[in-house]
Amino acid sequence: MLEHEFQCPYCWEGITMLLDTSVSRQTYIEDCEVCCNPIEIRVAFENNELQSFEANGIEQ
């Protein structure tokens, strides 16, 4: 597991999230812990190291 900090694309607050390094590519939806809006998370790992991270708002 890897702790990663980023800004919410809605409220711009800092969020800390645990990422699972055992899966090389992941896409999932996680709600912001501050404003509760859904965020699409896309991550990629190589050799358990973070290669890319995207946190995008979802049009509702």
C-alpha cells in the first residue's frame, strides 16, 4: 500500500488516499472525504512504484 496526497477536483481540499500497489493499473470511483463528490481515480504502478495518478471530476 502507498499513501498518496492530491487535491479534490471539486473543492480543492487536500485528500490522502491509500493506493494498492499490487494491481498494476486501476480505475475506480472514490468520493471526496470533504465535499462528498465522486472522483474518478486512475493509477498505474510499475514494480510497486507509482508511475501515474489522475483524479478527475465526473460530470453529473
